[in-house]
Amino acid sequence: MNLIFLGPPGVGKGTQAKLICDYFDIIHLSTGDMLRTEINNESDIGKTAKSFIDQGALVPDEVLLDIIDSRLSDSNIQNGYLLDGFPRTIPQAEGLNDILKNNSQKLDAVVSLTANENELIERLIKRGRDSGRSDDTPEIIKQRQEVYWKQTSPLVNFYNDEKLLKEIDGIGEINEIKNRILEALN
């Protein structure tokens, strides 16, 4: 099973992605994790990515597409994968379609987790306090929310047009949300 998870920052994509990946025995491909690894390794990609992330901006498409193309060519994804945090823009989605075609792969579904914006901001502020993540300050959270609604939300229509979209309410208990996702996918 090949999936994409969409949703604004703080909606619980990472939490649900791990549960869904365990359920289907597929690989969790988080661009956030991949980029944080690059940043921690202080690679050139990491340094470039950090300069954008610290401003609440998106990492350039060509950097992300190269990372994704490389990862989707790995042999350990034969059971499938879940893309978490990618694509975020229509050009990235179109680039991903090209990568999938070149790798003789297709998407099975795109899960869009939805939630109230104010609840998400509260969640992220709490996560920032608990985890110490540098991108979970109120100013950066607001910027990331604006970037999401402007650049990423059009993907909902893009994948709806491709008949792949499954919209799921992202508010509630973790298992309740997981069960909503599984019901939509099965």
C-alpha cells in the first residue's frame, strides 16, 4: 500500500503515520525526519534546509524531489510506504507523479487529516514546550499555518480530482482517529 498523509502542522500526521505503517507493515517516509537527519549531520542539504525551516518557509522543491526519488528507489519499500509531509505543493505533487511513473509505482490513497486551526496552534505550542523543537514557537507556528493554507491546501483538490482523497477528522483520541483512517482505507 502506497499512501500520502496531508494535513496542517500539529494535526497528528506523524503519530497516525506510525500506527498506519505498523498496521500495513509499510515504511514511514517522513520528509521532516529525513530533513532533520540532514540538519543534524550538518550536510549541505541540511544547512540549506535549516535556513528555510527556521524562517517557517518550505524547503525548495528540487531538494525534496531528489530526496524522495532516491528513497522511492530503495528495495526496502516493496511492501509499500507512507509519505508524511510530502508533497506540499502542486509542483511537488506533479514531480512525485513523474517519480512514481518512472519507478512503476502508484498511490493507493491520500489521507487528509483535518482539524480546527486554533486547536492545532495550542497543540503545537505544547509540543514545542515538551520536545524543545525550534520550529514550535508561536511566531513560527503561525507562519507555518499560513504557508500550509496557502501552498499545501490546494493538494486536497488535486488529489480529490485524481479520486485518491480520503478526508478524515483529525480531532479525538489517537485510536479513534486511527480507526477512522483504517475504515476509509479498507
